[in-house]
Amino acid sequence: MVDIIEYTPTRDEYAYTFGGVAPVMRIRPGTALRLWSEDAFNFALRSTSDLSSEKVDLRFVNPQTGPFYVEGAEPGDTLAIHIVDLEPARDFGASAAIPFFGGLTSTGATAMLQEALPDTTWIYHLDRARNTVTFDGRFGDFSVDLPVEPMLGTVGVAPAAGEVRTSLVPERFGGNMDSPEVKAGATIYLGVNVEGALFSLGDGHYRQGEGEACGTAVEGAMNSTVIVDLIKGQAPAWPRFESDTHWMAVGSTRPLEDSWRVGNVEMVMWLQDLFGLHAMDAYQLLSQTSIVPIANVVDANYSVVVKVPKALLPAASAYDGIHADLRARAAGLI
């Protein structure tokens, strides 16, 4: 029997960092959580007349639900977060072109002599019956319905060495990876850095393209059902994902090519563990099988996901088959 805890934070209970925040509650490994999370803009953008330069306070973006203290979790362990279900919690989502933020504009880190792109907000209305969100052009007469593909932009644990990192940052602890792979059916593996792990999530996206080019997805409040379990030891150096179809590893740093390298190195090591391969054989096998989507090129660190299709390789089991076990437990919760 899976314990189920429902939790909706009040505004004063949001966390805006990974690390440095007291836990909102203690949970046992194997607990299922039904959580509500606010959108990345902290509900500041509600219409196309709301502009991010006027409404969005960057000190209070990506509000996190949590953190949760996982009993028995110690540094060196692995936290397994299985995403059971993601459901939009509002009937609209917002996206924005924020001045001097995004992949195709100059930024504070990539400074150029140019004016900011127009501060613009788009509102996407949700049709639950058709499971779509509608894009309406702001600078012309164009409209198209897009499938809802819910994902979480942020999922992470407290960093190592007592660090406190803003919820805008992805790194070894997870964080703001903005990967569309963080969706229902996926298991996220994160190395534990502090007692209790201090896990949190947020930044719901109703859909997002790979790379999150303008810097924002269709941002919306989310109802998330997850199962949180604990694997003693075996902590990965960087986040790993597992789905029914792929093994995945994530690198989050700058420049972009170093994120690519981190993800590939982590995937080489995982292939070694899964199949008992020599590092050079794993390197060669990865070279012929990998798919490498860019998760984001806009955050404080860039994130790259390195994927290997399970169908191309012999059957293997990671972490004693916990993904399949979590999938079975999840079936009784939906």
C-alpha cells in the first residue's frame, strides 16, 4: 500500500532556492505525493497586457514546492523520483519574451550593442476536452492549437558543500533543467548531498520545445503526482533519467559543448555499469546509438540530455529494476 500525501503550499511557503530552506515535511521512502506548484512567473502574467519588465520579480521566480526531507537519505545515496501524473492546474498558461533574456538576444553574459527585443507576453488558453493549448500571434493574424505535453522544468535536491543555488540554475543537483523528458512515466535519479536530500519541484510547463529558445515555455500551475523512493548508495555524479524506452543522462554547465561532454561522460559510465563494458567500448557504442536533444540554452547553465534507446540494446536493469517497480506502483494511483 502506497502512502499518499497531498500538499498545496501557501505563498509564504514557496522556496526559491535549492538548499538553504527548511523542509516543509518529512516523508518515508516510497511515499506518493500529490503536489500543487505555482507557475514560473509566480502568477504575475495573467493577460497579454502584463509585461515581465513591470510584473515579474526575478527574486521570486520558479517557486518550488518543498523541500521534503526523505527519511534515511544520506550523502552518497540516490533519490528516485517517479513522475506518475502531471495535470495543468489552470485553464491558461503564459509565455514571454523578457528583455535581455533568451537564446536569440544579447544578455548580461553575452553583451552586445543592441536594443532589447520587444517585451511581449503570450497567453495560451487550455482546451481540456481537446487537450490543446492555443497559440495566438501578437504581431499578426495567426492561430494554431498545440497538444498539451506537461513537464516539470525544475526537480532537484539540495546541493553539496552547503551551497544555496537559485531555482533558475540547473547543475549536478538537478534544478532548472527544463527538459521535456521530465514528464509522466519518467524516473529521475539524483545523487543525495545532504541528510534528508531536501527534494523539491516546480516550474510546470504545459508544453515546451527543445532548447526553450525564447527562455520561457507555456508556463502554468501544475498538479503533480510523484513517488519518492530511496536507493542506498550508487549516487550518480549528474542527474539520470529512465523511461520505458530510454536511458538518459544530463549535463548542465556552460559553454554548451561542456554540457554535451558531461552528459556523454555520464552516459558512458552508465553503459559500463549496465552492460559490464570497458570504457572504450561504451564510448564507441554511445557514438552509434545516442540521441542528444538540447534541453535549454537560456538558463544560468545550459542543459543537454544524452539518450540511448533501450530497444537497440540487450535488456538491462538499473538500480535493481526500481523504474519498473515504480511504474507498477504508479498504476494504482492514476
